[in-house]
Amino acid sequence: MNDALSPPARPTGTVSIREARPDDLDAILALYNDAISTGTALWLDATVDRANRASWLEAQRAMNFPVFVAEVDATFAGYASYGLWRGYSGYRHTVDDSIYLVPAFHGRGIGSLLMKALIDHARAAGFHVMIADIESGNVASLRLHARFGFEVTGVIPEVGTKFGRWLDLTTMRLALE
């Protein structure tokens, strides 16, 4: 694991959720690249550079899409965002969510706090539906979304590949209105 993702100790303090700031970019980049390198949440074969994540963060802000950061004892624990599900105008009322946690902070309820922040923000912004496209073997993500009322709308077998194996995609949906 990337050293930037290793907290100095396992903090036990209060979790805070806030909007991302420019000084969060290195931690966001490290976590994103760790997800690319070690997991199947992101179906990318190559890591990205700082300019890529800076451009993404700027685009999120320009479109008024949130990027929330979770901290525990002032230690970066993860981030979450949503964006348009598809780029066509007919999908403009539908967003998809993304949540990434530093592995040391898994299983501590931080994903739930980030999910609640995303759903609350999307509802306040007037979006109609939130979609989650999840690699079907990601049981933790499937359970997290189900706890918030997302329903499975379908599974598409073998539409992605990573680490030399085919991956299935589970799509889940939450009505926001």
C-alpha cells in the first residue's frame, strides 16, 4: 500500500465530513491510484497523475458536484463524490456515486457517513436518481448501498476485465425524490 495511505496510528476520534480543499489533492490522488493498482472498483489499467485529479476536482467544482473528504483525528480517511451518470442530456437528472476509503479505515462507518452526505447533497440539488455501478464481487459496496435503499436493477456478466479476469457489473438505483 502507498505510504501516503498509512495513518500513523489507528485514530479513534470523531469523524468529520467536509468539502475537499486543494490541499487534499495529494491524498485523493494516492487513494485513487491505490484503488486502481490493488482493487477492482476502478476498471483502469494504469494509474493517473496529479494533473488528472486536479482537472477532475476542478470539473467537479465547475459543475457544482460535491467532493467530500472524511477525516478522523485530522487524518485523511477517504473521499466521496458524484457526477453525471451518462454524458447525454437525457440523463441530466441522474448521478452516480463514488466512495473511496483508506483501507485502515474500512468497517468503521465512514462509508455510511460519506454516502449520507452524497445522498443529502443530491436531493438538495434536485437530482431524481442516484446510480451505483459496482463490480459484482465488491460485497462491502453492495451492502453499503443496500443499507441506504439502493435496489439492484441488473447484473451484466463479464463486461469488464482487470488482473486477467472478467468482471461482472451490478447496477443499483436509489430514487431521490
